[in-house]
Amino acid sequence: MPPMKLLPEVLTVLDQALQLEGRASTFDAHTPLLGALPELDSMTAVALIGALEVHFGIQFNDHDLQATAFETVGSLCELIEQTLG
Amino acid sequence: MTTGRALYFQGAQGPLLGVLHPAAGGRPRGHILHLPAFAEEANACRRLVSQAARALSDAGWSVLLFDLRGTGDSGGQFKEATWSGWTDDARAALNTLLHDRAPTNDTPVWLWGARGGVALALELLAAPQSLPTALCNLLAWQPLWSGQQVLQQWQRVDAARSWLHAPSPASDRIPVDDAAAITWVGGYPLSGGLKAGLLASAPKPVPPVGRLVWLDTLPTADATDPPLGTQRQLARWTAQGGPAAWRGLAGPSYWASVSTANHPALITATAQALQDTPDASPPG
């Protein structure tokens, strides 16, 4: 089960960074991202990464930034959790 | 509302297109040179930068926007661009804005960088042949502080592209050790010279310059307390340069995608921050 603790904050950042205009409020941990969300392209993915870094005060290791981390909202939460330590 | 006037001026390697927004009311209260974001981010920022330039010229500033060589409507091709060439272009633009006169106390000069344009501003300020920089201030929109950080962003775009599509062929990815090759990043051809220049552009000591106004746009809420990494950068600035102020404004990621999203809070905060005299309290 993906960690749910960060979910609300991640959804807020996701919504703003991808300009989803509130649609992220209907997402849950199982919502698919990569390939399912038209707003998520290579440019906005990098903006999302940067926004998450600023919001959570973290610096992702570029080796951890893989497609699998962006498959679902839950996998993204896991990456942040892991980076937060 | 003032309107911009297109002009061509001579850059390091050829003509560059600028748009000058003259100060409303005649004599400018100061001069602002915009140093644009790079590649796709420049296009994404263009609309908001133009809106801000108009607001600043209405507030009495003389503002010059320009396209770096190989971008927008300036001469050359992106694949010919080099880091040192862009630094020279920025110097030529500053000379054009100031009519080759040195900045004075009466009319402050601001370098207004967006994203990688901030790294270029620091490169310009650190260059010994630049104009006297002690009177130059820095306005930073969502800054990247070094060429290395710019390159990291591009590498991330390249990596993200491979998540969405078939992985790029090896020859199409950024080789870190082949300075001569052209590589494609997010649809832009990156010259060996530009890549090498970016790699060599490490975070540098802050030159002894004037004020820093740093405006970040955050995905969630407004903030006045900077994050930890931001605090460290601010401390580096104040140790060497002048006063530094940071604000986080809730708004869209305007540098990441071309959209019609407006960000009036950023334009207002920009005009307010620059309106303060150099000795005034920082914004926030």
C-alpha cells in the first residue's frame, strides 16, 4: 500500500504544477500519471519535480528519477517519502 | 500603457533583436535589462515577461528585452550558441540599454533574469570586462544559479522524454564527456561549446553587487519564509553583495508550458520590489 500521509500535499503541488485546475482533488494513490495525464509531458514533468523539491525542501537524486516513480500518484508519494528519509 | 519599440543591435556574433520599453513620463528612474530563460522556457515565459515589462515601463523604468543569439528573432542558429557568446550578447544588450554609459547612483540598473537568465546575469557580473557592477542589482524570477544547474534541468527534460516515449538512442542523449558533439535536448540542438560552457559554469561567489530581489512562484500558497536551500543562497549573497529579499508567490508554473495563465501577483511584486530605493526595507 503506498504511503498516504503525503497524498494531500502531493495532490496540491501536482494540481498547480500541471495547471489541472482542481482536477487533482479527485485523484487517489492509484491514479495513473505517466501516459494517462495529457498535461504531464517532459517539460511539465521537470516543473513538477522542481515544485516538489521546493515544497518538501528536498533534492532528488537524478538516478532515482525514473519512469516507475511517475506511474501513479502513489509511486510519486513513495519517491518523496524515500527522499525525505 | 506604454508600448515597446523593436530595435536591432550588434551582438558578439551578429545582430540581436531587442524590444525597448521606454520609461513612461520621460526620464527613467532606472534601467532594467531582461536576461531571458533558455530554449523552451524562453517561449513559455515570453508572455508574462512582456506583461511585466509594460508594467515596469509604466512605473517609470526603461526596460530592454532581447533574444539571445540563435533564439527568437535574433540572428544565428541555436546550435551555434555558446555560453561565452551569450554572455557577450548580454553585455552588448546592457551597453545598448545604457547607451554605453556607466550606471550611476541616480539611475539604478537591474539585471532581471528568468530561470537560466539568472545564471547568465551572474556570469556577466563576474566578468572583469563588464561595466562597473557595484551599482547593478539582480531581480531573479525562479532562478537557476549556474550553468550546471541549467544543464541538469535539460538533462531532466531529456530523461522525462524517455519515460513518455521510446528511450532516446544513446547518440541522442547528452554525453557528458564529448564536448564537440551536437546533442538534442527537448528538441533543441545543444552545441558542444554551449554544453562545455554550462558544465564549466559552477556556482560562483556572488560578485560585490547591489540588491537581490528573488521572486519564486510556488505551487501552493504565498510564503515569506524561504526554504532551507534558498536561505543558504540568500546568506551567500548578503555575505558578499547587498541586501537580499525573497518572496514566494502562489501561481502557475509559467516557465514550464506555454499557456495563457496570468500571474498578476508576480508582476505586482516585481514592480513593488523595484520601486523601493536601494536603502529601503526589502519587500515582504
